[in-house]
Amino acid sequence: MYKKNKQGIIIVLVALTVLLACAIAFQWHGAIVAATIGLTVVIVHVISEIHQRLRQLEQAAPSFFAQSANINGQKIIIYAAALVALFAYANTWMWLAGGALLVFMLCLIQTISAFQTRLTHLEQYANVEPDIEALAQQKINAQNIEQYLDEAKKTETQTPVFEQHPAWMKADDQTIPNQNSQSPVDFEHQATTQTVSWWQPALDWMMHGNPILRVAVAILMVGVVLLLRFASEHWQLSLGVKLSFIAIAGVITTIAGYLLQKKNQLFAVALQGVGLAIVFLTLIFSHHFAVIASLTTASILFVILLLVTVYLSLKQQALYLAMLALSMAYLAPLVIPQNHPDVIFLFGYYFLINLAVAAVNFIQPWKILHQIAFFATMFIGGTTIGIYAKTYQFDTLDIILWLHIALFIWLSIRYSQLMLRTQTQDISIDQTVPQSRQRLQPILDVGLIFSVPVLGFSLHAYLMHNSTQALTWGAVALAIVYIALNLWIKRRHPQLSILAKSFFILAVVFVALIFPLAKGAHWTSTGWVIQGTALIVWGVTERYRLSRYVGVVLVLLSSVALIFQVWSNDHFPILSTVIYAIAQFISAYYLLNYQQVEKYFSARMLSGIFLVLGMYAGAIAGVELMQWQQHGLSPYLAIAVLLLASFNLVVRFTSRLQWGNVQLILLGSLLFLLYGESFAKNVYVLLHWSSKLNQVSFAVASVVLALMLITLKSNTSKESLIIGSSLLWLSLASIGLSIFPMMPILALAIAPIIYGIWLFQTNRTQLLHQLPVWCLTLLWLVLVSLDAYSAEQYYFLPLLNFTDILSLLMFMGMIWIIYHHDFSVEQSVEGGFKVTAILIGLLVLSSVVVRAMHHYLGTPLWGLDIWSHGDVQLSLTLLWVILAFILMTFSSRCHIRQIWFVGAALLGIVVAKLLLLDLSQSGTLTRVISFIGSGAVMLVIAYLAPLPPALEENQKEG
């Protein structure tokens, strides 16, 4: 059966094509560039999908059937041609743009031809394989094979002639046994020696059945045209007499063909087609040269001729007859010797022929007939209008165009009805074959369904390009028609649900055009995002992939329109932007509820993109509404964070979605922007915010970010824990910047310390055991120890000031966590973290001494001057020796060799410092005290804190 999911990419192509046509008509240069790029990407994607599918089929087929190839060169040429065309269009080099488009089309045609060649080989393999197996089973009994062939020939001779049409003209493909009865070896040789070209299908049509008859008909038609032209220009008889003789000859030929149908049906059908074609040509020549001057008389005769054609075609089930006669009828006005055709006459004339096609297809689902009609009307007629039509003719041509569009829409519906009836009859008749193995033709003519509105509305846009109202009402009319057809098919023909859904998608596309046509670009994004959101909601709830695809495309296109609208309008459209933001959040919510993996996109990825767009739109709308544009990025971030928090609450209380990864990405991005704003406002240097609103909005954003990270649902993956803990610690640190900007470095630790104490009290220390939290904390200890401003502000007494209290609390908490951490999984980093923590602790304690001496004695802070100051060096020497004594004594009593080695390393640093710095000091007293004091403490260490024994020695002693 027909696979409805394969229409998704077709709808995307239709939407982009319609957008490109409208953009060209209204000269929306940005939309032209966007639509061209999108159309090129989609086309290349379709080509890649087809190529990949062919490669899969070729891998399953024998090597002599497969013609695998690489299409990277074609992709490069297509992309290059599209880029050159855009570049030429931007510089108004239309000749270069035309050449690039020509290269684009030629490359596309060549690629499609190559695909058809490969598909032909695969179809040959699929058709031959069952016959090869049957012949292999009957290889022993040659007599049975001969009987089988004889019976096949008898069956073929008994088959009516009207069923002996080529396979491409039939509703169901059938295989001819006697054409596939060659041996596997012969077929392998044939497949390897013959290469099917792109013109091969036309040659197959000519060679199938009776090729001489087809060539004779073609040559005869050319001869008749030349005869009519010669008769109208050179014969001395009156023109009416000349044309009468030719018309009589055509009528006689038709009658002769009708009488011969019992003897040779195929030849009789060809004769009738030739005769009717001659009469069609003669009638057109007669009216053109005023032999039949009255348009009414000519029209009556033409209608009678069409009725005869329809009657003969249906009575004899002769598709050839209808094709030949009607094709020549379409071509007749073009072969008249004239400067240019009458455009209104040609378009109205084609409508009469299309009525005959509709009459035939009302009974028979001859797809090729309405394809010929559509090609002649839209391409031949449309090209003639574009070249020869005058402005004053546009209104009349537009009326005739709408009649054509209505007729072709009806044809697409009628074809589906007839095909559905045919399939139902075939299934009911052939009950022996399982339905899953029956080869059923598609019930939709997808090309006609989607080509009619695209090309028809494009031609309407060309004719009515000066009237915005006419274009708007045209889009409204098509939208209403397709919605009505959707409802009618659902009620009357539920089996054609895929056709109803296709019409619904087309209705959405034309409703999307109403907004830019009627209201201009101002409401374009709003209209598109509302429709896109509705399609996404419907596609998720109804499990309809095509609706989701089109909805996603419309929402993304609305985003492009919003960006242009925000940056190009003098007056910001607040209401439309708010609607856009709400729709984006709704789209993201339903895509998050759809957890299945899409073929062409990731639902979670798109939901994240839509959330970003929703926060962006909501933030700029809120700032514009409150007139906060002069207060930096903080108001935007505060509104965006509040919107995300509201969305998070809705998701938390209405569903059980697992979207932690998307949350982490969004929260991390917002946190990055938040710190960027702190640097942009230069808070670390100015020590205050530029405005109270800037500070409050920064505080709101940081607090809400921290709360969201705290309440984030835990994820068991290690990566999520690492990222989440890092973001939470950074968000807690940012809170202090908004509360206490006078000491920005110190303020970074206020919220983490308070939250850490609460975690200790509640015994929820999982966050504190994360390695990124340790790294960030150690980094802050280094920064605050070296920060000169933190050493001077709010200093009361040593150890009784903000800097000393916070740094010592943070350090003690770090030491406790590190030495109570289970390193069984992370043994490689155990020693590194313990040693690093002790060394940074040494820096913290040394900074306490340095700050105290600076406050009371005026000694320098950390810098180059401190190393040449004797009092500071004396204090540091004694401090480090005492710390080494404490560490080594503690490690010796507790038998912790690692800490003892840290103390020993610290003594080594002290010795090196004594020799390199203290020995060069000019003050002799400080130098003497340094050496004596450090030496005395080392003696005590040597007596009280020997090296603890290793673990093996303790076990031996035990």
C-alpha cells in the first residue's frame, strides 16, 4: 500500500517552493536567499536518501545487476550552482544567475537519469529472479516448459487488444512470461554488456508492441501538419475547399479505423487516432484563417469532436486513441503559421480539452491523460502567457486559470476514487494471493495533488502581482477549498484518509500565505508559528509524521521572519512577538512529549531550539514593553530565566518527561551569558552595578537559575552529574555578585558556603563530593588569597574578618570532604587532590598572616615586594615550619605517610627559602631569628614525628 510517511519531504519541497515563488513575486530578498538555500539542501537530501536506498538494494542484488556510483560530485555541483546563482542574484548579474540555474537543472536531470538507470537494472533483477527459480525447478522436464510457453502464447492471443498496452500505461504491472524465459547466463551477459541510457524509456515505448505503426503515425502527423501549412499558403483553390478535403480525409480515416477494429484492434485504434488528430488540426486551421469565422460555430464543432473522441476511447477502452487525438489537439494551435498565438483563445481552448480529459477520467483512471493535460496547461500555456500575454488580458486569463485549477483538483480526487475501487476489486477477486504480497498501485497522484496548487498559485501570482487583495483572496479561496475537501473526504471516503491529510497540509500552507499577503511581514511570523504549532500538536497527538514535519518547517520559517521583523521595524511588534513566544513554548512542550526518534530530525533537539526562540522572543517583548533597553543584558536574562522556570514547572506537574540533558544545555547557556554580563558591566573593577534594575535583574536570574539546578531531576549518568554540579556551583557563586558587589571575589563564596553548610546538616553531601566542585573551590581559594581588594575591605581583626572567615571555612570544608571521599573508583586522582588541597591551604594560611601584617604593620601584600621584606619572610618561615610540625606530627601519630611527605616537602621549601631569600636579607636580626626558630622546630619534628612505617612493615610487626 501507499506509504503516507514518504510525503513529508514532498510537503517540505512544496512549502519552500511556494515561499520562493512568493518571495520572488514580492521581492523579499532575504526570504529568497533563505528559501533557495533551504530548497537546495532539501533537494540534495532527497537525492542522498534515494542514492542510499539504491545502494542498499544494489548490495542485495548480484553484482552484474548493480550499477553503484558516487554522487559526491553531483552534490558539489548542485551546491556550487546554487551559491553562484545567489551571488549573481545579489549583484544583479542575471545572465550569470541564469547560467548557474541551467547547470543546476542539467546536473539534477543527469542525476535523476542515473538513478532511473540503476533502478531499471534492479527492476530487471526483481522481474527475472522468480522466473529463474521457476526454470531451475523445471529444468529436468523440458516438455513441461514447452507446454508452459504454448499456453502463454494462447493466453496472449486470447487477451483483448485493449489490454495489450505497455506496462507504463496500465493500472497494474504485469509480466509477460515469454519475454523473461531466457537463461540466467544469457541474462547476466545481457545485463553486463548493455548500459541503459536516460532516453531508454522512450525507446522501450517505441519498440514495444508494433514500433513500425508508431513511427508511421508520427511521420504521418508531421506530414499532415506540413500539408495544412502548404495548403494554406500555396494551393490555388479556396482555403475552405482545401481544408474540407483534408477534414474529409480525416473523417474517412477515422471511420475506416472504427470498421477495422474487429480484425486488428491496435491498428484500428491508431487509424482512428490519426483521423481524429487530422480533424482537430483542420478545425483549428479553419478557425484561425476565418474559414469558420464564428467562434460559437467553431466551439460547437470542437465540442462535438471532443465528444466523439471521448466516446470512441471509452467504448473501445483505447488509451492510445485518447492520447493521440488529444495530444494533437493540444499541439494544434502551436503549429499554425502565425507570429504568436492568441493567449486567451489558447488558454480557453485548453480548458475545453481538459473537460474532455475529465470526462474520460471520470470512468477510467488513465493517469497519463491528466498528466499530459496538466503539462500542456501549466507549462505550455503558462509559458505562452509569460511570453505573449498583455497586461489588459491578465484578468480574463486569471479567471480561466481558476477554472483549470478547480478541474485539476477534481481530477486528483476522482483518480484516487477510481484507483481505490480498482484495488478493492482486485483484492476481492484474487483471494489466493495474500494482501501483503499483492503489488498495488498508489491510490494518489502525488505529483498532480501538489503541483496544481504550487504552479497554479504561482501563475496566479504572476497575473495578479499588482493586486495584493487578489493574491490574498486567492490564498483564502484555496485554503477554504482544501479544508472543505478534507472534511468531505473524511466523512464520505474514510479510506482516502491520506488524501484528506494531504489536502489539510495544503490548506495549512495557503493559510500561512494569507498573513504575509494581507498584513505584510508584520504578522507573518505570528501566522506561521500559530499554524506550525497547531500542526505539531496535531501531529504528536495523532501520531502523524507529515504534520510534524510541516509544522516544524513553518515554525522555523516564522523564526526567520521574526528576526527580520525585530531588526527592521522602527516600532517593535510586542503583541505578535508575545504570541510567537507562547506558540514556541507549546511546540517545545509537545515535541518533548514525543519521545520517539524521527528520521529527519531529533524531537528533543528541536524542542531545545524552540525553547531558545521562545525565551528570546519573550525576553525582547518584555524589555520592550517595560522600556528597559538601557539596562544591559540582565533584564533580558531575568525574563528568559523566569520563562524557562515557568515552562519547567508546567512540565514537572503535567508530565513525567526526562529532559534533563536539554535543561542542562539551556541552563548552561544562560549561566554563560550571566557571567558575560558581569564582565561586560565591569563589576570586578567598578565594585558596583550600573543601575539598581541591573543588579536586581541579575539577582533574579542567578537565584532562579540556582533553584532550577537544585530541583533538577537527578540523572544517574556520570557526565550529567559532573555538568550539573559544575553549573550549580557556578550559579550559587553568581548570587553573591548581585548581593555584595563591593567585594566581588569574596562574594562568590557566600551562597556556596551557606548551601554547603545546609548540605552538611541534612547529610546530602553528594554534590560536595563531585570533582568539578573541588576544582572550582580550590580556584576560588587561590583567587581570594591573592586578591588585594579583599584584604583591605571590612578588616576588623585577624581571623575576625569576612575574608579570613570565608576562606578558612571553605578550606576546612574542602579538607574534610576530600579526606572522607571514597577514592576506590578514582584512585588516580587521590594523591593529587590531597596534596593540592594542602598546598592551597598553606597559601590560605599564609595569606591570613600577610593580610594581618599589612593591616597592622603596613607590609606589602602578595607581589614582588613581599619577597624582599624581612618581617614578612620571617613570619612566613615560622608559619611554614609550625605547619610542617603539625602535619608531620599528626601523620606520624596516625600513620599517614602521604601527609608526612607533604610536611617534609614543606620543610624542604623552608630550607630552600632560608638559603635563597632569608640569607640575603639585610636585617640581621630577622635572619638570625629565621634560622634559629626554624632549626629548633625541625629538631622537635625529628624527635616527635619520625617517618611512619609502610603498610607492609606494620603487617610484619603484627
